[in-house]
Amino acid sequence: MLFEAIRSFFTPGYSFSLCNSTLIHFCRRDYALVENRLDSSYDDIRNECLLRLSWALAHSRRPEDVQHGIRMLEGEKGSSDNTDDTLQMKLKAYILAVGYYRSVIEVGTTRRAWTMLTAVWRLHTTGKRR
């Protein structure tokens, strides 16, 4: 039931835009420029670059890039978990959902992917993390 609900979110005929390695390279470069800046004035830029890179990785043709994009958002210690920016939270949930969905469909069903799909679905439907 959960999988069908998530699947229906991406249908009918939903097609993921796939990113090429050039776009991913430029997103990685931009993120690397601000990743280790300690100045808090870079927080918004760092978070934007992280989301942009995670989006590109989740839409990559390479399964290892998809997994890397998921790990980046899961391990994020940035401000998006603590922000009141609903659009940013929805974007993060979308990127995670795309990554998990593609992992299940294209790589194979795993316990971790199903657990994460459930968490993303809860976040999407209730707006709260458990």
C-alpha cells in the first residue's frame, strides 16, 4: 500500500530527468567551495549547494551516485532539519523520495530503502519526523 501511494506520487508516466556527469561535476565543485567555510553567512549558500548536488546525484544515471546523494542528505548536519523553510523541507523530502524510489526500482528492494520510503512518506503526509 505504501509503495503504491509513493508510486502514484510519480505517475502517470512520470519520467525522472537524468543528470549527466558534467552537471554533477559543476555541482560538486560549487559545494566544495563552500563546504568547509566556518562563517555562518555561508550557511544558506552551503545548504543550497548541498540540495543542488543531492538533487543532481539522485537523478544520476549511476546507482552509486544516487546512493551518495541519499547519504549526503541523511548525514547532513546543516540547517535544513532545523529550518522553518517549508519549501526547503519539501525539496529535501522530494530528493530523498526520488533517491529511495530509484533505489528500490532500479537497484532492487532492500530493507533500508523500504524503511526510508516509509519515513519520507510520513514526513510528506504529516509534516513531522518521527
